[in-house]
Amino acid sequence: MPTDGAPPVRRSVRNARLAGVPVAFAGRRAVGVGKRALGRSAAEVDREIQLRTAQHIFEVLGELKGCAAKLGQLLAIYELALPPELAEPYRIALSRLQDAAPAMLPAAVDAAMTASMGPDWRWHFREFDERRAAAASIGQVHRAVWRDGTPVAVKVMYPGGRAAVAGDLEQLRRFSALANVFLPGADVEGVLAAITECVLEELDYAAEARYQEAFATAYADDPDIHVPRVIARHGDVLVTEWLDGTPVTRVIESGSRAERDRVGMLMVRFMASAWPRSGLLYGDPHPGNFRVLPDGRLGVVDFGACAVWPPDGFDELAQDCVRAVFRGGPRELEAAARRHGFVQSGRAFDAEALFSTIAPCTEPLNHDTYRLSTPWLRKHVLRLTNPRLSNIIRQMTIPVYMTPFARSMLTLIGALCQLGTEGPYRAEIARWYPELDEIAHGPAPAPPVATAPISLLRAADSAQVSLG
């Protein structure tokens, strides 16, 4: 075990921790057989096994960080899709994941800062709090004051972090063959390569700084969204403006209905407007990356998982799919799926089943307002991931270039379902993509959407909203 608080980075240690999870699960199952023989109910024994396994999994993820912790963040969203009786043990364990990793002790922090900024690194700061203010996937964030008096967040990578992630990716490749059991038509190797590229880019603080600067420029003086400026970047240390605000995770836990609706629609606004305003995809919209500022704006942090967007051909794909789902039918959707690489060439599949599976997912865009919820998410995820051979999704694949988009959109939907956000999804999407709305619903009537539902909601709710 490391003595400085940093997570284990030796490949043999990390692999052993990960490999120990299924071994321990098998042991618990064996013990469970004995307990049932002694008269305990099968349901009681199974729930105990689920609880202990969930705790074990997320203790390991929290300790290892890196790719493992990123998986934990995604699971924290997607456990919402599990039936309540199965989700409870995982929810208990996941609630402890975010801050589960030991913080680097001051000596380790000093070593990491020195490695990137030199032995006189403290000269850059008036103040520097050696205590961790927040955890990052492969590092941690410290609160400080820059030499010009600006309050800043200092993101520093764990020593050996890149080697740790390389080991996680190698483990992921070893287990990738299991994906073919669930998605026999998928290009698993291609998708895995895209995931690997995304993860490795998240370790490139120079790229993250460029992305954040682009977003900060695009949203400068925006009335609803705030992106903190990049102050400096030295090696594996990134310094940005500090954001004081209420984490969206706290809004999920204790916010009023009006607060959760408004915050959720601000997240939709940011995600929908990002491509036309910045030319970038924001790839990691989980609740931990958003803050509600004292003035009501939505603050956004962590720009490591971004990508230049859209790629060539995406506009045509979006138009073809929208036209097929909203104005066409099974035959049109089949043609679009084949044209854009969602079905392997020459492979037969059930177009009627595909249409009946996809069309209900567009409900939020068929109403003036709609409330997303965990039951809604659960219903659709269970339909899409049903392991039966007859599940049409098992016969399809995903074009490799769609991997970042799929991760981003599914994570956003999960966050909105956690918030239980009700709002004008169609109007917000139409504001930024009027051509897609016209394809889906015909020419828009006269009222402009540009006056923005968020501003109206803020004015109406200002008396009762308190996010301090």
C-alpha cells in the first residue's frame, strides 16, 4: 500500500485488486449455499451477497481511481436503470465512491507540484491549501490563490497516474471479448479503441486547457452558463478559476422541484448549444461536473473528455434518423441504419422491432414539456439491454466515431433522470437545431424560442429558489 495517500499504480497490484472481485464473488456464492442449507431464505442470502459484492466493487474502484473510477462514475448514473430491488446495494456503495480514494499527503502533493512546476512552485501562489478540495478521476483538486489574487482551482495528477491508466486499459482489452455475448454484431475492438483514445486524452492537461479555453470564450458573458478561465498549465498541473457554487449532486439530494427543473434545463441548454457555439462536444456531463453559482448561472468544470464535433457525416446521419423516426417508419429507419453503419453489411435484422424499440425513446421531443424520471430511464434501458437473442439491439453495432457522442448523451440523460427534470426539451433543441425540428415536426409556428425558457423559469421561480 502506498504511504503517501496516492492510489496504487503498479500494474501487478492494480490487476490483482480487479481480479480479486470475481474471486471474492464466487466465494460469497459458495458460502451462501451453506447458509441456505442452514435455513436462511434464498432472498436474504442473495441480498447479502449483492450488498457485500457491491461494496467490494466500489471500494476497489474508489481506491484504484483512473479508468476504474471513471467506470464507477458511469455506474453511479446507470444504476438508476436497475430495478429497485437490485439497485439498492449498488446505490449504497456508490454513494461512498466519489471521495473513497485516499488523498495525497502533503509530501506527495509537493512532489507532484515540483515535478510539473519546479522546486519554486509556491512562488506562483499567494496561498495554497495542501488539503484536497475535490477528487478527480486520476488526480485531485486543491484550492489556492494565484499570485495576482485570483482564487483558483489547482488540478494535479497523481504520480504514476498514466501508467495506472495504461494498466486499466490493458485489463479492459482482456475482458472485451465478453461484450460479444451481449452485442454479437458490434465492432468491439473499434469501439474499445475509441474509448481508449478518449481516456488517454483525458490525461492530456494541455488538451484539456485548450478545450476549456475554447468553451470559456464561447460562453463569455452568457447569462445562463459560466465556464471558468484557464489561468495556467504546467505539465500535469492545470490552474483554473475557482467556482463557488452548489454542486448539482446536492440539488439532486435536496433541491426543490423548481430548482431541479431549472438546473436540468440549464444542463440541456449547455449541451445542446456546445456544438454550434464552440465546435466541441462536452463528453462528461455527470452531475459532479456542474455547480449552481450564487447568481443562478450553471458553472461547468472538467473539460478533459471533449472532442471536436461534429465529424464528417454526422449532420446527414442526424437528419436521416430524425426523418425516419418522426416522419417515416420501419423501412426508412432500416435504410438509415444500414447507410450509416449501424448494421453490418448483408446482415438481416427486424426493422419493425427496431422501430418499435427506438420510437418510444423520442417521447420527450413530442410534447411541449416532459418529465424525465428513473422509471422512464429504467423502462427504456431494460428494453435496449434485454439479453434475449430476439432483442434487435443485439443485432446492431455502433459506428466508432459515435462512441464519444453516445457516452455524452447517455450520461446527460441519466443526470436529468436523477434530477427528475420537467421542461420544454423540444423547444430547447429546436432553438439550436431548427433544421432538425422542422424535419421532425414541420415548419415551426411564429413564436421565437430565443427568449429562452430558462430565463422565464428563473424569473418565475426567483422568489422561491435558494441555491446558496
